[in-house]
Amino acid sequence: MALSVQTFIKLANYYNQTAMLMSAICVQKGGIAIENYVGRFYAADVLEFVVEYGRRLTQSGIQLSPEIKSVIERFNKQFEHVRDLTTPTQKPIHEMTLSEFEKLMNI
């Protein structure tokens, strides 16, 4: 896939819409915290993809506006808070200790 600012904007919009939908679902389910919502893992994976695309876009030499650079930086900062939820770094559930599982599920 060729790197482009338009594709990055579409990915960023998709992530933002996903986060808004998850918030609405949490409210509808009785106000559960988003940290306890099972879809948080999917959202973290999507955010990781957006951050990686932004990194590649920055390194590609394409001239980026200051607004796009600030959006990339905002996603990077946001990803730092959820980095441990992305699936490549997780152990399979059957290999986790009880304390690791409880921490993962916010029990």
C-alpha cells in the first residue's frame, strides 16, 4: 500500500469513530468503564496500526503539514497508555498466571 496523507486521515477517522462507538456501547451497557470493555483490545490494535502508519509516513520523506504531525504525535502519546493491551505482546490466556489474568481483565 502506498503511503499517503489521505490514507492516514481515513485510518485516524476510523479509529476515532471506533472509540466513539465503544464509548456509546459502554454507556448503553450501564455505564461500564471503557477500561473494562472487552473491545478495548481491538481498539488498541487499531491504534497501534494508526501509529505505525504515521511513523512510516513521517519517515517516508513526504512533506507533512504541522497539523498532520501534531495528530501523529497525539496518537503516539495515546498509544503509550494502551501499549500493553495490543495482542502481539500478550501471552495467550492459557499461559497466564492468575495475577496476570486478573490485571489484564481489571478484576
